[in-house]
Amino acid sequence: MFVQEEQKLIGLVAKESGVPIKTIRYYEELGLLKASARTEGGFRLFNSDVLARLNFIKRAQSLGLSLSEIKEFLQIHDRGELPCEDIKIKLQEKLADIDRQIQQLLLFKQELEGLLSGWETIPKNPEYTICPILEKT
């Protein structure tokens, strides 16, 4: 016996997932989601697995993954494979990027601290100085 999968209107999907209808339409346009059908009135219908997909998209975005990266992972999943190894590699790259950014921020912080530590309230030649903090070399 064939059991038809429950389909949900886009409004219900939006309500249950917390993702706005406009965003769901955008994800469909990008190929991250696929409506299973449309009602006679033209409303999108989605299979119940759409909620898991939306949760995956939201979580992946919260970890800094782009929509194009997420689309690649979903395509791997849609072929019947697990994208875990690809996701692991991408997250390791993100971690390395964060480490580089932290190092750059620490250098920037040191530079700012150095500028502020040598602050002079009254420059020797105020007529030639706009702000001594920024004019130091």
C-alpha cells in the first residue's frame, strides 16, 4: 500500500521553522530547497523533510558557511551520500581563517595600545599638528 507523504504549505513551514516565507522562496530559487508540488492556487507545498533541511541550513550558516557551500553539501546528501568529510574540511578551513584573524587583531590591538600609550595632550607645535596620536610614526 502506498502512503503519501505529508505535504506542508509554505506558511506552515515558515511558522514551524522560524524562517520567513521570503527566505524559503529565496532558498528554493538558489536550489537549497525544492517544493514538491503546488496547490491549485499556486502555493508551494513541501515534504516534511524540509524542516530538517532548514535546520541544517540555519546551523551551517551560524558556523560561517556560505549558502553556496551549504548547497554543495546538500547536493552530496541528495545523491545519497553523507557530506560529513566535506563539511569537516570546510570547518577546518574556517578555523584556520579565525586563527589568522585573531593574529591580525592582536597585532592591530598592539598598534592601537602603542599609539595611545604615547598620547600627548598638548603638542609642541599645535599649529602644525592635527592630532598627535595619528601623526606618530
